[in-house]
Amino acid sequence: MPVETIYTLAESNISISGGGQLSGITQGDGSHLDGLTITLNNNDWTAVNVFDSDANFQDSDNSQTLEGAQVYDGVSYAAGLRVEAEYSLTLEDPDGNTYTVLAFNINEPGVTSYATVEGLAFIGGVGGFPPIGVPLTVVASSEGPSNPFVDLASPPCFTRGTKIETSCGLRPVEELSLGDLVKTRSNGYQTVRWIGSQKYSQIAFRANPKLMPVRIVAGALGHGLPKRDLLVSRQHRLMASSRIVERMFKVRDVLIPAHKMTALPGIYLDDSMAEVEFFHFLFDDHQIVYAEGAPTESLYTGPEAMKAISTEARDEIFTLFPQLKNMTYAHAPALPIAAGKKLTLLVARHLKHDKPVLETYKTAL
């Protein structure tokens, strides 16, 4: 049975306006907190190890139990007690940024479950951990989150310091500005229309490994690329160009998410960073750009990518590209996107035959 670690902040470290409390009064859907403010007073997150047969931390799940005896907020709890996510809350800071947290519940024998919310568990999102010492308004609540820790994704993005090829030469991604011209593989220099960024701490990685960056060691892709170590988010796609790609997909080049390449030498999830700042930028269309010399993607405004960025960022993008607001499909990608079983097989074949993913790479079309 798998064990997952859930990071939570105990109620004694939290202030709620109007004398409110995390525990429900007559129900466990969190609605008793609607409109109140919650302030996280410190960063004393507690790690709780949970046996969980399906790896989905959720509500009313008898398979979720404490791995061992646990002292939580000064109270001792026996191993084997059921734990659950009683309700979820959406919190909004004064700047309009939103964060999602769960009511962390240790079920004690003979006590009604909704009356025993002990703390708040962190889910995440592009907003990162909620800020400390800032009153956060509860703008939404719901009962019974079904699969919050599995579904979280991060948008495709680069880390601070990544060198991007522009009309003015190589520039760190954090120095790009709106209107700058970035070199693309097939369409010359394209204008940057939108830039977003978000910073995550190591605490956030531990709470949700899906926020952890992927490190691609210099030369790991083939042809000496990338020229320096390249760090990107898990979902960021890089170009693959090889005879294996041609045989499997009948095209020369495809895109592969970075986290699907971690079986290959020199590509791995990097948990050594104390803090990582991600940057993503958008053109009029999806493009292949050059990061540390390696061909990789700009932000792709597909449905999942748009879900993974903040409300404020989405509003900005929709202002620039209003046609995206009502679209249920994505713009055409710059290259075919490898997915599913064929993607898994593609990576496995590169590993088996010891072939770099840029085996037949050509610098430009």
C-alpha cells in the first residue's frame, strides 16, 4: 500500500475572522467559512504520512489511514485512524490571487467526522503556497474533493537564468519584455505578447512533487544540447528528432513533455533546489524557441495549460487573445505532440537503443 506525505498547517497556527473555526457546525462542506478571512500565521507545516491504496487524498475514503502514531497540534493520535480531506476552500488575497487548501481531518472513534477538522492541507497551483500573515478571504467552498493531489499540473515554463535566443542574442528569460523578438525555429523572430512568472519553495515541492523542475544536463539531448543545464517545469515539452520518431510517427519531429523523458540519461527531477522561479511567455501562435540552444516550446494555450495558470494570468491572456476565451480546443501546436502509449514506447526505444532524442536534429527548417 503506497504512502503519501501530506503537508498541513494545524489550526493553532491559523486565525479566522469572526471567531470562526475550521470544524464544521452542522455540515462538513466548508460553507460556514464563506466570506470570512483566514490568516496563516507561520510556515510551520506538519508532514503527515498516510497509507493510501489509490494515492488520491480525498473525502470519505476508508483506505486513507495514519501510517504511524502521530502527534498533531499537541494531540496524540493512534496509527490506523482514518484521515480525509473534509472540504476544499478557495482563498483570495488582497491582490486577487487565489489559492486552494483542504480541510485536514483525523477521524476519531465516536466523533462526528465534520466536527474534527484539525488543520489545512496544501494543494498548490500557480499561486504557490498562500502568503503568511495576510488575511485571505474564503471565496468558495465545496465538500468532498475527489482527487486533488493527482490532478494538479504546472504550465510549461522555464526557470530563472535560462538563456533564450533573441534578436539581441542570448538573454536570460527573466529579462524578456513585452515586444521583444525571440528566435523561432520555423517563423523567424516572433514578438513576445505575454509573460508570466511564479516562484516556488522547496516546501511546495515536498507538498506536491508535480511542481518539481526537471533538469536536463548539458548534452543530454544530443548534438551537445542543451549547451548548459536546462531546468524546466514537468509539463514543458522539448523537441525530439530521430529515426525512431520517424518510424513511429511518420514525421521528423515531435514534442515530448520533460517529465516523460526522465528515464533517459542526464534527465531527472531535481529536488535539490531551495527555490525555483518559473517563467512562461506567449506569442500569437505556438512556436519552437531555443533555450540553452535546445529546441523547445513557448507557452501553448491548450485547455490544460490554461487551467494550470492563475485567474489573473488567464484574464491577461484573454485580454490579448479574446478568441481563446470561448474556445474548447487549442491552437494548432507548432509540432505534433507525442502522447499515450506511443510516447512511453518512444522514450523506451530511445533508452533501449541508446539514441539521443535529437539524433537527426537540424537547426532550422
